[in-house]
Amino acid sequence: MELEAGGPASEAAAPSRPRFEAMKPHEMVEGKIQFRKVPVPVHRFSPLKKYWMDIYTPVYEQMKIDIRMNLKFRRVELKTRTDTPDIGNLQKCADFVHAFMLGFDIADALALLRLDDLYVDSFEIKDVKTLRGEHLSRAIGRLSGKGGKTKFAIENSTRTRIVIADTKIHILGSFINIKVARDSLCSLILGSPAGKVYSKLRAVTARLAEKY
């Protein structure tokens, strides 16, 4: 009888499950302020001054990240605030600023802030094939095409953005689309005619459209 009487009483006396409030982003890193520093190349200093407010507004107002230009060390410095909604915003903003420094337009680089599955991939022509002199110039010409026609065709069919800066190539897009665009650019570097690359690109993009 004692056991029967004690059963419900012991259940009633059992401590309730503790309820913890969700931690704020700055509390997840023990209240420490996180920093990122993005160096500014010499040739991107003037464009940065021109488009500074276009960079500053989404970073400070939408992503809640502090941003400033350090003129002494020529770099853009970013840091978290107490009201930053997500700690991952800091890295997104750093990627956004870095993409602008690589030569991407503001409108294209802004996609890095809004979408999660976008990346920037970079490689050099010499990584694909060692070329010198006029051979290198012709390879760069094949990548761009007349009036940039080849580059635009690859961008539109793969839904990527491409920057050709001398011998360096930067591609902005999703993982699969970057791979398709990179394969097309590598074929052009190796000497494939543009027509052959176009036909292969059409086949690959049609296959991807069926898959997704």
C-alpha cells in the first residue's frame, strides 16, 4: 500500500524539464567579436570608392555586419555586432566583398548574400596548359570570343558569371554549373573550336535540365 501511495506522489515531485532560451549568435562564440579582412588590389581601389555605398548598404543594413575601409592597410574590414541575426552572415559578406575585388559586378556578387549554394572558383590558364607569348594571347582571345560572344554564351547556358582577368579566370555560380562552365573554358584553352564547345555545351545543359 505504501508503494502504491508513494508512486503518484513521487511522480508529482519529479523536477520539471529545464527550458533554455535560444542563444543569440554573439553568445554562441562566447561573446567574442568575429572579424574578417579582405585585401583590396590596386586596380580595384577606384571601383571600390565608386560603388562603396552599394557595398555598404546591404552589408550593414540587411546582414547587420559592421564594415569599414582601412586606408592605411588597403583592406576592407568586417566584424559582427550584437544584433547580427546569424553568425554565418560574416562569411557571406566577406565572400561578397571578395567577389567584387575579383571583378564581378555588384548585382552578380549580391547573389552570394541571398543564396546559400553559390561559390567562386578560380584557376589560371597555366593550370590547364602551359602557354607563352602569342599562344597565350590567342587562348585568352578564344575564351572571350569576338566582342565577348563566347564568354556570354557560356555564362547564359550555364547560369554562371565569368571574369577573365589576364591569365586568371574566376567563375561565380552553383557547384554543378561551375563544373560545366570550367570544362567548356578548359576545352577552349586546349584549342577546341568554339563551335564544337557550343554543341557539347548544349548537350550538357539539356541533360542537366532533364535531371533537375
